[in-house]
Amino acid sequence: MNRRNFLQRSALASLATSALPGQVNTFVPAHNWDGYDFGRGPAITDRLNQGPFPSYKPEEVVPGADVIMATTPSKKRVSNYGMGMTTYLCDELGPGRKENESLEKSLEKLVRLSLGDVLYMRVDWRDIQSKPGRLDFCDHWKIAFDLAKQYNKRIGLRVQLMSPEIEPQSMPDFLLNKVPLYKFGTTNEIGLPGKVQFAPQYDHPVFMSALKEMDGLLSAQYNGHPQVEFVDTYMYGFWGEGHTWPFPDKNPFPDYATAERTFVDIFEMQAAHWKNTPLLTNTQPDYSNVGNSEIVDRTIRSHNWLRTDTIFIENMQIESLSNRPAWVGAFVENGLSDGTPDSLKISEGVTRTDNIIAHAKDVGPNYFSLWNWHRIQAERLQHYYEQYPDAIDDLALSIGYRIRPSWIWSFEKDGHPGLVLGLVNDGVAGVPGALRISIVSSTGQKLAEGSLDPGYPLPGKVRQAMFLLPKGTNLEGVKMYAAIEVKGLRYSVKWACQQKTEEDGALVVRRNI
């Protein structure tokens, strides 16, 4: 399947400014993302004082501050919400399954792979619904959630509204005679020569009504669900990527305004349903002229995240992901070699997969795909890793955010002991939300807590935060906990330091300097 070669031939891009709700823009050309005004980040509660903190007269914000403890980077993988190496369980060709092996066994081997922190499923609409008014999930959906619970792993999801592999369509049978199909014709470019390609009439009232019902049922069950990490945005076209390449100047809409309005309506519907679970929108350039730029912009302004279904070659997606706001998570997908000689494609001593992984790291991802392109099997991933572990291990030790209090200062002010934390991020991505710190006594009493600004600490930079504690507190022995707040929900965060932490994730303050 040569499904994304169109990126090498297309220079179209549109990542645009946002309209007001309900308003439709005309096509807006690409812009530079560095320093671009995407509006305020997500609101936080209990904002911590983040400095500066002079310790000398005349200001003396933290009188006599002295470093009492320091930490160093962890040399181990750290798994937290909002980041991770991501094992694919199924894609547009269905679930990964080894010949002469049960589906349960094949999926279990993928789930239990130590390489992966998060799981991912890409299913068709018809896989989760066959009749109006209810959802009936396919076997691999049910098996995946059971296994994820057993192995304590989280799941990301995409429900495709259209896929060229599916006969007759991704949408359920009960819509086939009610929703008109737009005929593209045939192409040899996506690995399905001779197969006539169709798209549903997305703006048809029956399609829109059924989609709203399905997403409402799905979100009622999974919005904020502890097993669900994120959900992909419903986008136009092949595989839900936002295009129908290689059919230029063809889409099911009478004009650009209708296309953009349709997908704005779909995005706003989905954003209203998924209030607590991040939505990931593909940064696909708008090859098919359907409003991708507006959806990407609304995604960021509504504090959702981004993804790319290829990163190795497409310059506009590289620009947007590498210069996204620090509090926006990013998923990078690319297929990997299965370790067979023909698939390695070695150039100057570097395999193509290692080259891809290095370039994924360049844009600071929160997630990266562990995926044998349309040939999903645990053994294939493992076969490559056993031969070439270094690049995968390097990314796994740096992906996402890796937070530690590098310096811990103590001080006393007006009889109150206090701490200043010099927080460092050894990962390649900002915090995809707001980092919260809690200070707890050795007996379990909460002494202080609060949030950093969204996205901080940034990779390679220090963000300080001050805590003034009750009089009489003995600083040695107090515990520091971290959590991340994303779309109103909080998740505990493991410190990424070499120094010992407690089983519950606490780092105990002790003098080690």
C-alpha cells in the first residue's frame, strides 16, 4: 500500500487563522507557527509563583535560599499520561493476527510488548455500529479493552468514516441506501488498482444525523474513561486523514465553503461530546480543499492535540508540529521495518526505520507509532528491535515530557519554611496540559499545591516554583507529588529522576548536597 506518497508531490498547505464559531473562512495560506498567536492556553487553578526569586537584599523573596537536594536524569523509561511509544493493534486492514493463531493470542502478544506504553486502534464506523440507536463493538475492540486493563495500558482510538480498503463503505449498512456516494474513479497510486473509489456525501442530513448519534453514544461511554488516552478527530477522506489524494480538484462538496462548514460542524460536535478526552487532529495539508486549516486551528484553540500520519518528508507538517504551542500534545505515526532484509533499506549504515525515528524525535513528539505498516504482528516489531534496538531505545528514553526537580532550595520567611523547585524537563516535548505539584507532610497532610503555566517546564529549560509551608514544618521528609491536568481531569505523574521515589510516586525531600 503506497498510501501516502502524495505528500512527496503536493506542495499545498493551509494551516490557518481561526474564524468565530459558525463563521466560514475562505482558503488561508500557510503561516509560520513559531510565535503565532493561537490564543491562551488552558486555564489553570492555584497558579504557583514561578519567580523570579531573589535571595539577597533589597528584595529577598526567598531569604538565604540554599540548595539542599538535587536530582539527576533517570536512565529508565518513564510512562505517564500524555506520552509514550504506541503499539498498533489494528489499522485500516483490520487487527494484527498471525496465521494459525487465535485473534486473542495475537492481540495479547502485541499488548504485552514491553516496547509499548500505549495502544492504538483504527477501526471503521461499521466495526462499532450496525443498527441505529446503539453500539455493537467488533471482537477486536472488546478484546483490546480487556487486555489493556489486564496489562495496565491505555488506548488511543480512531473511527474511520471512509477507507478505500473497505467494501462497500466504512459507514454501516443501514446508511448505504440513504447517503449518496460521490464517485472518484480508479487510481493506481494507493495500492488498489482498478478499484472504483467513492466518498460519502458528508454534508447529507442523514449522514450528519447518524454521525452525531454514533459519536454521542461513543462519548457517553468513553469520554473521560480511564483507559482512553485520546480520540482522533473525524476528518475527511481516505483513512480519515483529511484528503482524497490523488484525485485533484475532486471532493463531494459543491464548493469550499460547504466543505469547511461541514467539517467545522463535525469538529464542534465532537469537541462538545469529548469534553474530558483530548482530540487529535491530523496536520494534513489541505490537498482536497475541505477546510483542514480551520479544523487544525480550532483544535489548538480548544486545547486539543495534533497528530501526523507521516513526518519523514512533509515540510508543512514538520513546521506545525515542531513549533506547536508547548501545551499541545503531538502524535507521530510512521510504519516500521519488520527486520527482513528487503525492508531495512540501509543507506550509509542507517536503516530507513532508524532514520525515520531520528526525524520523529526532531519534532518533539509525545507519541510515536510501533507499527508494521498493514502487516501488524508482535513478532515483526520484535524482529526489527532485536537487530536494531538503539534508535527505539533512544526515543523511548526521551519521548514526551520527563520531569524532575533538578534543584531544591530551602529558605525561611517570616517564620515559615519554604521550598523552591527548579523543575527540568529532560524529554523532547512540553507538558501537554498543566503540571501540578503537591507538597505533603511525612504523615500525609497536604501542605501546599498548585500548577505551573500550561506546557511548562519546557525541554532544555528550567521553570522554578515556590512553596511557603506552615510554621514548624520539618522540610526533610516532606513528600513531593506531580500530576498533569488535561481537559479538567488529573493524572498522576512519575518523576523522571535517578534518585529513589516511593511506591506511590512521591519524591521525599532529603539533604543530598
